[in-house]
Amino acid sequence: MRVAIVGSGRLGAPLGRLLAMAGHDVFFSDAEPDRVTAAAGAAEGETRGGSPLEAARFGEVVVLAVGWEAFPDVVAELGTALGGKIVIDPSNPIAERDGAAVVVAVPGGLTSPQYQQHVLGAGVRVVRTFNTKYPNELLELGIAGQRGGARADMPYWGDDDEAKKAVVPLIEDAGFTAIDGGGLSEAL
Ligand SMILES: NC(=O)c1ccc[n+]([C@@H]2O[C@H](COP(=O)([O-])OP(=O)(O)OC[C@H]3O[C@@H](n4cnc5c(N)ncnc54)[C@H](OP(=O)(O)O)[C@@H]3O)[C@@H](O)[C@H]2O)c1
């Protein structure tokens, strides 16, 4: 599958690496081009790199591995390139204030991905997953699963059943057992 990684930082880089190891066609992108080079360099196999807009146009599935508060900027930058796409949202409502991580209150009594769905717009097919592991854990557990070891569970949530079905093979290929957690209203 063609997978775009928008945000090739601590989470996006190892996630893209796992998916590339499984044979997916991974396109790394970031606001900072050096991070694209680093992520592509760390990944085995053929990967691509470029701008976030090129990535979003390329991907059948787009992973938005950017900070929670960056979603409005992503919408402004990528706009129609995300229309109709399956977007994986791993973002947790955490922001940086004066160098410290702080939890952000999600407005409107929504869950985090319900809010991101609102920011992205109804035409974007949000699936929430890959938000429950630290990057080093994700990589270690994913590689173990890919090599035939015990598989860790990876929950996923969404309101679009077809989009959820499309994401399950990515979770499995990344080395995890995909666990359907229900709709976005039930998401962690
Ligand atoms: N790290 C974790 O333990 C962890 C675990 C689970 C889920 N998550 C979630 O995963 C997401 C990414 O976290 P992270 O730790 O990987 O953060 P990170 O290391 O800061 O990586 C995010 C990357 O996205 C880039 N970026 C920001 N705005 C962008 C834009 N509009 N277009 C393209 N690239 C953009 C950032 O560049 P700049 O630095 O130049 O802004 C940075 O390189 C967050 O939402 C986080 O809640 C993280």
C-alpha cells in the first residue's frame, strides 16, 4: 500500500520504518527536510521522501504524525490533498509549553480523534491508531512481531468501517495484532 508519513519525528520515523520493512511503499515527509533524510536513511528497503504535500498526494493512507496542535496547520497546508483519504491519527492531546509537555483539554467534550476529525473536516476518513506506544516500544514490539515472536495488541478506532478495514493490514504488517476498539467516541 502507498503510505505517506507526514511528520517524520520520534513516532513517524519508526512507524514508517516498520511499514517499509513489511514491503509497503512509504513516503516520508516533514516540515524539516533533514528529518526526512534521517527517517529514510534509517528505513530498510525502498522509501521515498519529499514535501508533506507530495506525501499526501502520494499516499492511499496518510499518517499525520505531527503534534496535536499542528493539525490546523496541516489542514491549511494539505487541504484538498487529504480529501477522501484515509488518515491515521496517532496524536495525543499533549503540547509543549516552555519546554515542558502539558496535557491539552480537548474542546467540546469530544475524544481526541473526534476533535481531530472536526479539524480535518468530514471528507477525511480518520482512523485512530498507533497512539498507545512510545516510539522505542513500537519499534521493538513491531520488529518482534514481524519476526514471528509474540505480537502486542494495537487498538484502532474509527467511524468509517471501510477505512478501518483498510488500516487493519497495516497494523498487522507492522507486527501487531489489530484490536477493534469501536468508534471514535470510544477512542483512547
Ligand atoms: N513520541 C511519543 O511517545 C508518542 C507516542 C504516541 C503518540 N504520539 C503522537 O505522535 C505525534 C508525533 O509525536 P512525535 O513525538 O513524533 O513528535 P515529533 O518528534 O516532534 O515529530 C513531529 C514532527 O512533525 C513535524 N511537523 C510539525 N508540523 C508539521 C507540518 N505542518 N507538516 C509537516 N511536518 C510537521 C515536526 O517538525 P518541527 O519540529 O519542525 O515542528 C516534527 O519533525 C504527536 O501527535 C504525539 O502525540 C507520540
